[in-house]
Amino acid sequence: MKKLEPILTEKSLKDAKSGNYTFWTERNLTKNQIKKLVGEVFGVQVTRVRTMNYKSEVKKGLWGRKRRLPPRRKIIVSLKEKQKIDLFEVKE
């Protein structure tokens, strides 16, 4: 199963208003696979996919314990005009 996790930060929510949606995903997916996956999951047409690879990191957690974050890929997806993903909608 391919994993698609939305990034819900202030910056990504601001970008979502202009039609760019941000997700974390597995590193082994290609842009075509990402385009197809987002289209199937949210029922939208993807026009552009941008990717950034992140290495694994070791971070200090609670009480100084070390934890390892796995390598992952950040993707920014642009949709066809007037389409949106409701998950990124902000209620005012």
C-alpha cells in the first residue's frame, strides 16, 4: 500500500489556497505514480508534481531519547483549475 500523508502547516495551508497541495510519501514512487495516486485518492486531475527527497534523520525526542525518522519524499501537487482538496480547507 502506498502512503500519502498531508502536511498541514501554516505555509502549506497558505499554498493550498493558491492550488498547491503538499504531502509526505515514500521515496520509491515516481512522479507518474504520485500523479495517479493523488488522482485516485482525492478524485482530482493533477497537472504538475514537484518532489524533494529527504534523508533519514536522528532527532532527540521526549526525555532525550533518540529516534530515527525514515527517509521520505515531500511532494507538491498542482491541480487543474477550480479543483481543490477539501482536507486543506481552513474554516474561519
